[in-house]
Amino acid sequence: MRTGKEYESSLNDGRDVWIVGEGHVPDVTAHNLTKNMVQEYSTWYDRHYLPEWQNTLMTNPENNSATSPLAFEIPKTSSDLQVQGMALRAILSASGGNITHTPGYGALIALGLVNHITELNKSSEDVEAVINYRNHIANTGRFLTFAGGGSLIGTRLKTDPEDRAALRLIQETKQGFVVSGKVQMHTSTPFAEDVLITSREELPPNSGRWLWFIVPVNSPGVRIIARRPSDRNKNPFLSPLSNRFDELDASLWLKDVFIPKERVFLGERLSRNKRHSLLSWLLWHHNYGWLAKAELTLGISLALTEVMGLSNNPTTIGKLTDMVVTIQTSRSCIKAAELDPEVTVAGHAVPGQTHLAAAAINIFQCRQKISEILRDLPGSSLVNAPSDTDFLDPVMAEELEDAYGGGNYSAIQRSALLQLAWDQVSSSLDARESVFELHASGGMTAWRARLRSWFEDYNDLANGVQQFLSVDFPNMDLSGIPDNADEHSARITSI
């Protein structure tokens, strides 16, 4: 796999990036709003070469064979999932869950695509092409992201219904397809190299074909429109997370873009509730990301409990226990998903889907609660904590030490931890993450629908009650419950 420097060099490929409020970005490796994120992705690659990360991120050598990144391995067993899960957890914890899309995430997108196209059994050519692509990114470390293919608001409001589709097929030849249109939000596109787009409408209309395709972001006619950056102070002391992590969710505009035939696949209208779908391994990755964010929130809360002199406060300890329960519940559900996998048509191991749904619902139910605990724990000090630059003035430094120092911790130590807490639960970065997750994976509505659809014990549990009754009952059939699990309002935007 390539190094971080090689990844950075690949970004100078002529891509057309526009950031809302900032304008055109000629070089994402150098621009002040993107260069730090480039460095984080560069670090992702380089960790695979660091001795302290080898046992976590790389396969174990067998018979003196070379090791390879676990992120690009195909899981076939529960053991495979557990090993890859440990690597996922470690890499996501390194950003506190603030980096959601990495080249490893892209590998899971490609794996989901292989499985989905194989299951649809459209053609041997499609299956061969998608396997070749997955192998290509596994061999090179190429960075793939995913857009659900939804249309923007202006397109959806067009007068003619035939003009409301996000994508239009301009031309079809033996060599490939020419496509135009604008598709909704997806993540990390300014830093990725390829985007998988799953169309929501038949192309052309009424053809019975849903074209899924992979497009390089530097293709002629492609423009990346990234959202406004998260607000952050230029001083990393005041914005320790926001300065490092901003993946810049984006829409993608395509104008007469050529897609070669080997990068086009016959898919279907993607459903959130489909079992063993394109999304299966992505839901696993999402849960590990949310767990990492929750664990960082608990970690900061525990550190503040000590630094603020609250370790003997019963109310504080009770709230910390609530946070532990939330986190341990998700940990257990994710581990259960790896220990109780499902096997796809292609022979791949997928983490147990119902376990993942339970983990996600747990986090969605509790995320605001654990954030509020951290906001409340340090009191007004969270709002008034000083910056490191305030200590440069000798008189002010002395007064700040009097106001914030003492109890084995200096004023600047307390301030650094308080600023980290602020950035974790009270900043633009936190607000972006909360809003994004309502749309990217559908929020609570979609996850409840998934669990309702995937739970398999309705009839067994209902009919099991009869053993405790003295009156005979007919066999009960509750198969209509999962049948009604389709979300009528939740829409896939990106994942």
C-alpha cells in the first residue's frame, strides 16, 4: 500500500473543488481549510508502516508471507470480523470518531458492492468488473467514497417530473456512458479519488435499469461542492478537534461526464432495510465510529471529574455510570455482531445485522444525554476557560493561575482540558456531526425500521406464549410487522 506522501501527491490531479463561502480551492494539500484533513488521511496510510501499529492494522504473517492491511481483507469468518473490528476500533479511536470515511471505509464500500452485485446476479461481466475494482483498491489503497444519488432541492422542484431525477443519461456507447446531473451530500469527496453513485431513478426513465457507477473525482466535467467548513479558532489550543477533523461533506456536479463500461453496474433502487446489501459493512463501521465518539466523551468526562475535584461527588458518579452503561451496551452489541455473523451469497461474513441495529439505536437514544452530561459537569468553567495566549501576559498569567490553578493541576492544564470538552460537545464540529448522522444513516427512524425488518423471532415468541395458556390458540402469524418496516420518509443521502 502507498505511503502518506504518495497519497498527498495523488491529490494534485486537477480536481475541481469548491467550498461554500470560500470559493475555488486549487490545491487541497495546501489550502488552510483542507490541508490539516489531508494530513490526517496521510497519517492513516503511514500508520500501516509504524511498528507500534503493525500488530493492530496488519495481517499476521504466515509461512514468512508478507503482511497486508486488514482494512482491505475480505472477512469470511467470525474470527476475521473480530480481528478487523479491533483494527477498526483502534483507527477510529485515534480520531475520537471524528474521521468517518477513510480508505479503509472505501474498501468496505467496494466489498458491499461486490456482495450486492453478486446477489442481484445481473451478469458475470458485472460481477467480474466489481471484483476487479475491489482488488484494484486493495492493491493500491485508492480512496473510494459513496453517494446515494439523491437529487438536490432545485431538481426535485422542477415542473416536468422527468426533469426531477438527479442524473440524466446523455449518451450510451459500447465504451461506456455519458452522464450529467447533481447528486446530494456525501463525505470526504475533496480528499477521495473515486465516488460510487447509486442512482435512485431508472436510467433512462422507464428502462428498468438502475445504473450504479464509479467516477473519479478528477474526471472532466466533475465539480465537488463542499459545505462550509466547521467554525473553528485558528489557535489549535482553542479548537483541538475542529482544527484537525473536517471531512467537508459535499454534493457532486457532473456535466457530460464519461464513465467507462467497466465502472458501470446494473443495480437496483437501494433500500435501507435490505439484508446483506451494499450498506452491511458500512453499518458496522458507523457503529464503531459512534462508539469512538462516545468513548472520547466519557474519557473527557472522567478526566474533568478528576481535574475539577468531583471524583467524590455522588451526583457526578451517577451520571458517569449512566455514560458507562450506554457505552458498554454498544460495545456488547458490536461484539455480538462479530461473534454471530451472517454469511452472504458471495460467502462473506457480515456482522450480525440485528445486533448492529440495536447498537445504533442505543447510541441514538443516548447521544444527547451523554453530551449534556459533559456540558454540565465542569459548570461555568466550560464557558470561561482561557486560551494559552492569555498566559503570555505575566500579570494575566498570575491572575489566571489564581483563578484556575490548584489541586495538583495548573491553570493551563485545566484550560486545555476544558477547551477540548468544549470542542467535543459545544462546537460547530459537534453540531455538524449530529445533523449529518440524522441524514447519512437515516437517524432513529431508519434504524428502528431496520431492526423491525431484520428481527426474526416475532412468530416464535408469540406462539411460545401458548405453553403457559390453558386455552388452545390458532397459530399466530406476525409476519406483517417486518413487511411494514419500509421507511416512507427516510431517504438515503450518503453513508
